[in-house]
Amino acid sequence: MAENAEVRLFEMTKQQDFVMHNLSAELGVKTSLYLVFAAFVLSASIQLLNFAKDLHVYLARSAVFFCSLGAAITLLSGAALLIAAFVRNYKIFPAKEIADWLKSIEDYRREYPQESVDDPANGLLQTLIKTVDANQVVNEKKAKWIEIGASLLFISLPFLAMGGAFAVCAYFSHPF
């Protein structure tokens, strides 16, 4: 019965390892998409700044202010997302080292048959659990930076919208 539980625990841990690596790929895609969106927002802010700075109307100054603020927040967002993109400390199950370790246990048992040796399955399971736990920590760290970056990016959007609105109003109130 205990052996059946160990086999089940090993299978569950292997599944968790698979989930951690899939989550890593998903977080990488999210980071890339947010970075592209941040580049778009930054580009739009700069375009609006360039448009509004030449208009000599009070509303243009408001447009420049709000677009500048939106661009600055977007740059902070991009920095957080780049930090998320740099998180790459994923662990891979050390199959070669484990195989060598199992071989050494087998050799030891042959050389010293009267000695008791711990069950290698337990060591194998513990190594796999450590791998999964390490990858979960990395995924959580990456997700936290993505959350910070995405939050800043969405905070910058109203400033871009207000800057755009002021730029349009400035354009139409500008004496030709």
C-alpha cells in the first residue's frame, strides 16, 4: 500500500513539474505581449507629444504634461516587464546525475550486500520535489514582475487618453 502511495506521489510530482514548465512558457508569452503593448503606448505618447508641442495653446501644455506622464509610467512598466523577461533560473530534473547516483547505489549494494541502504526512490522523489519547488519560486517571481509591469501599463493608459483628448482640443482651438 505504501509503495502504491509513493508511485502516486511520484506521478503527481512529475505532473507538477510539467505544469511549472508550461506555466513558464505562458508567462514568457504574456511578458512578450505586454512588452509589445508597452512599446505601442510609448510610441503613441511620443507621437502625441510631438503633435502637441508645436501648438501654442494652453490646452497643448496639458496634452504635453499628460502624455509625458503616461510615457514615463509606460517606461517604468517596460522596465518591470524586462525584469520579468530576464528571470530564467529554471531547474531541470537532473536525470544524468540521478542515473549515476542509482548506479553507485547498485554498485554499493553488490559490494556490501549485508549493509542496508536507503530506498533510492525516496531520494529520487525528493530531488523531483526540489526541482518543482524551485521552478515554482521562479514562476512566482516572474509573475510578480509581470503583474507590476501590467499594472503600470494600464495606469498609463488614462494619461495617454487625456493627453490625446487635450491634443485634439488644442488642435481645434489653435488659430490657423
